[in-house]
Amino acid sequence: QVLTIVGRTLSLSVRPFDVVGRWGGEEFAGIIAHADPAMLAGVAERLRVLVAQSRAQTPAGELTITVSIGATQAEPGEKPESLLRRADALMYVSKAQGRNRVTVG
């Protein structure tokens, strides 16, 4: 239920030509086109806030949902694997610094 809520929130909150999808386990990846670093940071923060406003109903009560985001720009000629590794490392920085935050690098 939580993954569905997060996926729907992310997908409905980006522009029609941006792409967001589940990247396995509990991770999602997004491609935000034509974004400079400031715009990328703003989009990531907006997505974080929108997810944090989401709630899941469980038998034990309402569950608050949060995300830790790592965001980065592709370098010219960079391979997708390298870009994903960097974004993943930045996400772990967000988690290590307390979760429910955005780290851009």
C-alpha cells in the first residue's frame, strides 16, 4: 500500500515528459528533463513534501510516509550506471542525516 501511494504521488507530481518509476525494493528513480541544479533541488524537495503529506491506513492506525531523496545531474557522456550509483549514494547521505530529506550533488 505504501509503495503504491508513493509511486502514485511521484508520478502525478512531475511534468508529463518526466519519468518516475519503481527501481526495485523500496526505491524509485526519476528522470527530470531540462533541470538545472536549482530546479532539480526544488523538484526533489516538492516531491519529498508531497509524499510526507500522504498517509496510509493500517489496522494499527494511520501511517506517515516519508522519503529520503538523492538527486544529481547527468554529466555529458556519463553512463546510466554511474549516474544511478551517484544518486543512490546521495540518497544514503539523506538517510544518514536523519531521513525525510533531499541531498543534491
